[in-house]
Amino acid sequence: MSALEAEMMEIGRRARAAAHALRLSSPEARTATIEAMAHRLRTQAGAIATINAGDVEAATRKLPNAQIDRLRFDTQGIEAVADGVAAIARQPDPVDAVLAEWTRPNGLRIERIRTPIGVIGMIFESRPNVAADAGALAIRSGNAVILRGGSESAATNAAIIETLRTALRERGLPEDAIQGVPTSDRAAVGMMLAGLDGAIDVIVPRGGKSLVARVQNEARVPVFAHLEGICHTYVHADADPAKAKAIAVNAKMRRVSVCGATETLLIDKAVADALLPPISIALHEAGCQLRGDGAAQAIIPMDAATEEDWSTEYLAPILSVRVVDGIAEAIAHIARYGSQHTEAIITENAAAAERFLREVDSAIVVHNASTQFADGGEFGFGGEIGIATGRLHARGPVGAEQLTTFKYVVRGDGQTRP
Amino acid sequence: MSALEAEMMEIGRRARAAAHALRLSSPEARTATIEAMAHRLRTQAGAIATINAGDVEAATRKLPNAQIDRLRFDTQGIEAVADGVAAIARQPDPVDAVLAEWTRPNGLRIERIRTPIGVIGMIFESRPNVAADAGALAIRSGNAVILRGGSESAATNAAIIETLRTALRERGLPEDAIQGVPTSDRAAVGMMLAGLDGAIDVIVPRGGKSLVARVQNEARVPVFAHLEGICHTYVHADADPAKAKAIAVNAKMRRVSVCGATETLLIDKAVADALLPPISIALHEAGCQLRGDGAAQAIIPMDAATEEDWSTEYLAPILSVRVVDGIAEAIAHIARYGSQHTEAIITENAAAAERFLREVDSAIVVHNASTQFADGGEFGFGGEIGIATGRLHARGPVGAEQLTTFKYVVRGDGQTRP
């Protein structure tokens, strides 16, 4: 066994022991600890920002500007993250909630009780806020977490993790509920994907498509993730023109780099002549480049979309546009090209809206609002550890509640089974 | 692509299309179809039993008696399965239930709605009732199912599947919601474990430990399963002697081959002298062989248990017995040797019971009742497709409700995200 392997197995054992203690801790202790995390992040903001400046400085020689921006974590950013952590402290504690209870004819009383999953393995790139969000959500849900961040932000992540661990110690919870993993050796990631000898219950990757694809392909434990968000906004024949324009621009352009950004605009043939020009102009004015099918190009000049465009997550100010012949064609397009992440319909027609919401098989379906609301904070979860497009256990934004499982508690008075 | 591979991929495509139709079918259509399944199983009972007699006849030359018994499916057995299917028809339909709903400060209304998982792959050995139970539960939960049974019961399974498909056709649901897979080529199992090119969402294995281990090791899709049920019954210091004796005998001996059978009896030092002799005698009279630790052997003669016994699932009339020094030692023994399936405490002491129920981290924890209640039917689920000891999505008996996932439905009136 290599030194790294021995170190990783020890991290796994410590996480498992901490998870055991967390599972049996009180909701009050968990709340107080998360509050202490928010407090310590605020009091340490200057120190963390200074350490982060070192990471940023070292990275400017190696990384493109977009990645540098993601790496940056100044006192303002740290304050915002502390606010998020404080919001998670105010969330209802999900552990030990009675999800269902019933009594059997033989008198057995059965309860389904929410319990923590155990140990979460988090593998993320660059953006340092992930460490604080994941740590707070793990404690809220009674889990331990093992964090493996990008090497570019190693010092920043280490400082954040140490801040969170101090809060755990301060409130009497085991500091090993939050552990960092050495970033110097990429082999650590492979060991996490193998589950650290049964110590990791679920892996959550956060980062680019290649990271998520690697995790999905190699992990021997369950994964909560989305490979990509090819999200659609469908402007129905009965769309309100002003809502359609405002939502289309926001869904694409508010932030182009998030997974809930709309990548394809579907517009109904019945209103394309009337609505596509003003929507296109508004998008163009916001800095968006359009790529349309033949019907869209016939209405207003834009680049041609190829077959590949329909299955492309641009994460850039580019939008593919297709004119569809009715709601069935819109739903069929989404079923064929979508990634089951988030899709919206814009319409004043209640029956059409209900049909879309029912028939589209995505984690999040939206009526008359922006797809960019696909976010744990916007859903009221206090935060999110990621967004999942898989169908099992967690789907959509993964907050504290989705980081729990359940067990059955059966109470009898001597029953034996006939 | 081999002919088998082409056939399997076609089965996957058909299942996916059927799942789409099932997801959008009405609860009434699903109920009527399951009722028709129960009816058709009854009217076809004679024909199926005759076909089964052929399977049994062919197997007698190849298989040991215990396996022949599992294979047998006479009219009485078929009637019992039809009763089970009818019970599943009476279960509340889980699909489209609103699991939670709330409104955000910006006016967005969010609902979490139960939806089917999609396509279930079922790999099972011999026991032919599994095909009918799995088919009925799949339809109840709006899913399609692909069934791969043992080759010994191929003709029986094919007859059952055809009966269920007839009921689907009769009620206007796609018959491909229930499909069988050729059993002549074992490569079909490997293809299912690879997910049939994304057509299978979850695999449920039912059978011996080697089958389950293979599925858990090789599957590239999520698995609902238990590798083994090393279940414990702990006789606490404040146990009622009569309950302790009755439950211990039932938990071990009612049926020794089920996963909820107790494999280890833990008995508290404080009452071992008084209670172990009568419990041992009752077990012995029921045909059970005991293997004890030194303390147990000092109280009443029995074979010696080795370290290996504590982690052995006998599935036989053998019970390991250990004297423990209090509840903490009992819980620690279970944490070390158990399989997180089902554990029971026998006590009249409410505080001890609550501690055990809370601290033991198993799918099912039981107070003053037999571990053999670990069963979907006994839980009131109408039936079960299996029992899961994994921590994600489904845990414990897997009924129709656990074969669903959820999606978020977001309703707005023009909201864009700031």
C-alpha cells in the first residue's frame, strides 16, 4: 500500500467514525456548529482572502482569465458564502423526521425515519465556495464529507476547511466530519471513486464536463451529478409576448455559464413571425449570438444551426433556435436532445402548460419563468451541493434533505410471523 | 453486433417506449391492468402449472431437491401469487402524488411530484413467483420491466410473462412494459448489467449471494439489492422471558432460508443464565443447532462459534449465540458484523428500546417482534420486488413507492432571476 493509499484509507476511516457521531448528534449541536462556521468564515475573511490572493497570483501564470475569475475569493465573496452558510443553519434539520407512519393489522407500528446517508465524497474544480457550501450542507444533514478540490485553489480550500473544522471542534462535534484530501497526487481521486474501501457512500462531482464524465464512468459508488444542462425554453402559441421576451433573455443571458442556462429556444410556428424578431433583437442587444434552423433563418437573419447544435451545451452567449409545429413537436425535441435538467414553457394557456409540465421528463419543469431558477438557493434549500439529472435518490438541486436516506422503525409487543 | 446484442438492444428500446406510455397512463388504467393480471393468472393457473411441471421434470435430473422446491409452481402457488397481484392492484397508486409544495418569496410555486423511475431490469433465479410480483409492482409504479429469470424455469416464466402481457394488451397498455429476455445465452445478463445503452435505469437482482455479488460488482447502473441478511436478535436485560423465547424461535426457525431470518442471537449477560437455557431448548426442539461463544457454552452445552460464525448468513437451522455485556456491546457487535438488514431488540425497557432503534444503523430496526417481518407484504406494500441494504433511494423492502422518483414542477407568472 502506497503512503497516499494509507493516508486516504485513514481519511476514510476517520470520516466513517465522524459520520457515526454526526448521525447521533443533536439538531441543536448541528445548528450551532453551522452558525459557528458562518461566524468564523466572517472573522477569517481577511486571512482567507489573503491566502486566496496567493493562489490567484500563482495561477495567473498558468490559467486563462475565465478560470482565474472562478478561483478568486475576496472578502466580499467570503461574506456572501458566510451568508449562505448562515441560511443553511436556519434550514429545518432533516434528520430523524418521521416521513410516514402506519399500524399493521397485527399491531406492528411502522415508522419511516429520515437518517443521514453517511459519508459524502466531493470532488470539485477551482471555485472555492464549494468547500464551505458542501461542509455546511453535510453537517445540516448529519453526514461527514471528504473534500477534494482543484490544485489551483489548494491553499484557499485548506484555509476554508480548517475554518470549518475549527467550528466543529468549538461546538463539540468531530472535526473529521469535514476533511480535505491532498491535491498534489491525482491518484487520490481514483481512490475516492473506488469508495475508499466502503467508507464513501456517494460521490458528488462539481466542475467541467470532463471531470463529471470521468466520475460517472469510473465511480464504483453512486454519483449525484449532471453531465450537462441542455435546457430548453419553449415559446408556445399562446405565450404572452412580453413574458416570452423577458424570460428568453434572462434564461439565456443572466449567466451563460450555469447549468440552468437555456441553450435552445423552441418557438411555436404560430407565433414565430410575430415573436421571434423582438426576442432575437433583445438577445442580440444582450450580446447573444443566434443559430437557427431554416424556418428561423427565414424570419430573421441568423447563423445556421447544425444537427450538433441541438445537443450542445454552449455555456456561452450562443443560443440555438428552432421553430416547432406545436407542443407535441416541442416535447419530442426535448425528449430527443435534452439532458433531463430544466425545461420551461411560456404560455397563457393553462392546458398547454399542464401538458408540458406532465409530459416533459426532466428534473425540473417550469411554467412562465426562467430556467435559471434551477438552483438550490432559489428553491429555498439554503444552498445546494450540486444538481442531479440522474433518476435515483436525488434529482434536481441537491440540498440537505437529498443528502439523507431513511430507515424503518418497527415497534411490536411480542409479534411473531405466522 | 451479435444477434443476441441486437435483440437485447431492441428489447431495451421497446421497454423505453413502453415506459414513456406507462408514465403518462392513468392510475385507473394501471389498476385495471393489474386486476386483469390477477384474473388471468387464475384462469391460466392450470396451464401454467402444467408448463411448470415440465420445467420441474427436466430439472429433477440436474438440480438438488431444495432448488426443485423453489422451482415448483402449482395451482395453489399460482392462486397465492394471484392474490398478491390483486393486493398490489388495491395499493394506492404512487404516481403523480404531490410529495411537497411551497411558494417562494418571488411568487414561484414549487411542487415535488412522484414519477416513475422508467425501466427496471430484474435478474432472478428459479422462483417463478418473482416474475408476476415484479410485473405487477412495475405497472403499479408506472415503470416498464425487463425480466431475466433462471434457465431452469424458462418455460414457466415465459408462460407467466405472456399472461401478464395479455392483460396489458387487454387493458390498452403497451405489452412491452413487461418483457422477458432469452435465458439460453448468459451474455444477456452482462448486457443488462451494462444498462442496454441507457435503456435500464435500475437493476434488481433476486437470488443467491453469488448472483447478487456479480450484479453489484459488474452493474454500470444503480442496483437495489442485499448481498446478505446477517440479522440479529438481541435479548436485553429487561426482556420479557416468554416474548424472548417465542421471538427468538420465530426469528430463526419460521423459515430459515429468508433474508430476514435471524442468524445471531445476542443475549445480555444479566439474563443469560436465566433465559439462555429455555431459549436454547426451544430452538433445539424446533430443529436448530446452536454455536456459542465461551460464555454461552458455559451456561448450556452447544458447539463453539468461531470468529467466522459472526459474519455468516447460514440460511439453515443454525444459530450463532453470543453473550454480551450490555446494550452498547450488542450495538457494537451489530455494527461490526451485521449487514445493515434487520435487527431486533427484545426488552420491556422503553429507554433501552429507543436507544437500540436509534443507534443501530440498519434498514429495519425492530422492538419486540420477529426479524422475519422484514418483508414488503408484512409492511403493507402489497408485495416487494426485493429488499435493499444499500443506503440510496430504496432501503428495506422495495415496493411500488420505492420504484418511483420525483420531479420538480415550478409555476410562475413571468419571473426572471435577478
